[in-house]
Amino acid sequence: MSKKNIIFVIASLFAFSILLSPNLAEADILIKKNKLTESTVMGQIQPAKVEEGKTWIAKNKMREDIAESSIIVRLDLNKIYTIDHSKKTYSEINLPVEIDKAFPPEAKQMMDVMQIKSSSIKETAETQTIRGWLCQKFLVEVEISMMEMNLPMKMEIWTSRDLGIDLSAYKKLSGAILSLNPFTKNLSEEFKKIEGYPVLIISSMNMMGTETKEQEEVVSVEKKDVPAKTFNLPKGYEKIPYNPF
């Protein structure tokens, strides 16, 4: 795996897991968001990438769509499905997630060389209104160690309690997603310090002359009936082993 891909995977896993960490009500919910990714390699600015995402939530079920990928949580079946629409493949993971059984050998090797060296979360008194929601700022710093290299990552997270979201009912769904991430699984207690729903996440990471920046922002939250087929696997896709890297 190239260093650029490693950076993208780490940043995406962190941002995705944190965005899912709050808890939503049992009513069907549709969350829409935008994601901007920028990178600079050896001083050369790379073309920016903009992606639209959706999160569909119903009782005991959830689906997250971003670009050509989807994750479906089915607590009623004790399953999680990760889907790559570009390759027409999917992976199936049993709940609760057992990393030793769910991850292939190559993924375990990556986990052995990548460790969380330090982390800190700071609550600030700074507030601002984002898309009509009053938000509070949290600062997160994480340092990842990989093959004797230190990879610093910083995150600016703006959360709100004004979205009409119940922060208690969605704990099982979000916990299932967090358990897929070998990094945030060990940081879940730290992330519980962040209160409210993340409306805006700004993250940056440096690795061997490559700087990657991501900005993920919720643009709307609405109650909306979710079609049952939303949480079903697409027909004709090939099943492959799960690999977070």
C-alpha cells in the first residue's frame, strides 16, 4: 500500500467513526453531508476531491454511502456489510466483531506496525453557528506510530445539540461501526468526551512529505421513511474477505 493510500485510509477511518459516534432517535433519519479532500505531495498541490454522502437510519439498521462505498449495519441479523460499488464486491462481518476472525493476515500485519502513540481531546469554549446549528469546538490530537515513524493527526470538531437528535438510542449502531476500526476501537473512551453531534470535522495529517486535509460537513438532517431495500445487499455482487486497509 502506498503512503498516500495509507494516509487516506487513516484519515477516513477516524473522520467516519467520529461522525457516527453520536446517537440518533428510533425514527427513520436521513443525514446528508459533503466531504472535501485535499493533499500536497512534496510541495505540489494535488487536485481536490469533493464527495457527497448520505446516512440512512432506521430501527436496528443503518446505511452509510460515500462515493463508491457503502456500509450497512443490520443489528437484526448481527451483521455488517462493507460494499465497493465500483468493483461490485462486498464483505460480511459478524457481530460482535472479533478482529482475529474478521481480519485477513495482511490486515493484521498492518495493525502490528501501526499503533496509537498518544491522543488528547480538548473541549473549548468557542462556539459558532454552522448551517443554522449552534456548535461547540473540540480539538483532537492523535499521534500514530508506524515503522518507527510518527504520524501526527489533528482534528477540529464542531458539535451541536440543536439538531433534534436523541443522543441515546443509536449507541449500538455506532458501536458496531467503531468496532470495525482498529484505531478508534481503542480510543472510544476518549471520544466519549465529545458531546453533541459532529456537524463539521476538519482533519489534517502529515506523512513523509505528504499532507492530507479533509473536511466533512453535515448539510441536512431530516426524518424520512427509509425504503426497506436500502438495507439489503445489491444483487450480483461478489463476496470477498473484509480488509479495512
